[in-house]
Amino acid sequence: MLRISKRVEYGLMALQYLAKSGQVATTREISDSSNIPHDLLAKVMQSMKRNGIIDSFQGVRGGYRLLLSPEQITLNRVVFSLDEETAITECASENPEHATCAMFDTCTIKVPMQKLQMKLTESVGNMTISELL
Amino acid sequence: MLRISKRVEYGLMALQYLAKSGQVATTREISDSSNIPHDLLAKVMQSMKRNGIIDSFQGVRGGYRLLLSPEQITLNRVVFSLDEETAITECASENPEHATCAMFDTCTIKVPMQKLQMKLTESVGNMTISELL
DNA sequence: ATAAGTCGGACTAAATTAGTCCTATTTAAG
DNA sequence: CTTAAATAGGACTAATTTAGTCCGACTTAT
């Protein structure tokens, strides 16, 4: 259907790691164990932290920890925290700043896109990490 | 969740147009009526033709016509005809040539991605044009 | 004081997607 | 039997998005 971003892939790997270990883990630990680019994962972790999915500790023995249980973390939330958007089209965005399609007035498929968006969010977006991992 | 391509957007507009008119229509007619780039739409129509979703007539009074009824056309089929892929990750692709991810052996989220893919295809991909439009 | 972390912004590179252009072929109609 | 209106399809460019890197600042356990 539509491709998932690397950021989201890496985010899911990290969440899985944190869920399994149950403890505080560093980005280095996670990026080594999953063979993914450390610096990019660092960004991913920061985004998920800002969103409130995970928790962080700075300094020497710092790292990240799950703040929500896997049952509470929806795919939608992960994607939103990492891609800043979960809409399949501009016009389907909840953020009006992102909904500035030039064809808005003449577009013939706004309603269909709305339906699609709802179905996607409901069936896929609302899945939780615990269902998935 | 994930953004839909312009090709698919244009394709859906065209299918809607064909379904409504019930007759043969030219790409010019459709691109004018929908305010979309003619040349790009032409590519889109060719792809859907090759896939067997629509039918074409060359020459002066030529154009395109639905070959399947809206109930028979799934979103998945439209996307596949236009984007050549419906998988959310490389490894979830049905085409082994597209499934050449370098991290395949070490990846920790293959199963989750598989689950996600199934859910997406089942809930969203299998929707038909008639349900949508 | 130092080393191991996170924080966050700026930047570059790579890949994908959107869009254009050109030439060939088909065919209805004058 | 020529012309004009179409589709067919390949090659190309431009624009946008995504991936990935780098750097300097701040935090904190040892």
C-alpha cells in the first residue's frame, strides 16, 4: 500500500528493545544490537521522548525507558511522533497548516480520501505495540 | 500513517470519472475536468490499462473505459498498477526482487512488519472503488 | 575534571516522486 | 489518402522527501 519510513522502523525496533529489557537503555546499546545508524536513532529517540512515549535520563548512566506500556502505545502515535503526520493526503490532515492543497476547491476525491483515512486510522493506526511485537 | 502518491490520487479521480460517465473518455477530458497534469495522467491511464483495470481505444475517437466494475476494483490493485508495489517494507514485498533489504538477517521486526502488512492489505487494500467513491 | 550520555539545530547526500517532452503508432473522418 | 485526435511508451529533468551526518551545548555519575 504505502511505505513506512526508516524513522518509524527504527522507532519500532527501539521500542521492542526497551519493552524486552524493561530497563534503561542507551541509543548506543540499541543501535549496536539492531545494526542501525546511531545518529539517526538518536533523533528518533528524542522525538519519541518529546511525544511522551519514552522517558530519558541524561548524563553518564543515562538512557531511555518506556514511559507507556506496550498496550498503550499505538502505531499512530509512534508514526505521528516520528513523521509529524499521519494523513494519507494533505487535505486529510488534522493540522490545518498541513492541509493547504492547491486543488482543495476543485478536488473530486476529498470524501473518498476521508473515508480511506478513517479506515486506515481505525484498522491500522490504532493497533498497539503489544499487538504487533 | 503513510502518504498516498499523486499517481494514485489521479488514478482514483480518473476511475471516478469513468464510473460516473459510463462511457469512453479521453485523458484530456479527465485532466481538464479534474485540473490535473495531462501528461502525468496519460501515464497513469496507461498503467491502469496494462493492469487490466481499464480498456483503451486508440485513434481519433479513442479514449478509456472501465473494464471492471467498481465493485471489482480494489484499492490494492490500483496502487499496485501505479506504484508497482504495495508493501510497507522491502521485506514485506511479494516480489522477491524488491525484497533485498541489507538488514534482512539481523532485523528484529520482520514478523511485526508482516503482521502490519497483512492488516493493512486486509482492511484497507481490499476496499473497493465502489465502497470508496 | 572527565567521560558517557542526551539535546537539538544545521547541513549534505541519496532516493523517490512529480512532471515534461518527444517520437511513434493507431484510426475516424473529410 | 491525408489529416487530426488519440493512445503508447521511453527518456529526461525538476522538485520534494527522506536518510544520514556533524557539531556544539548541556547533564551527571564517577
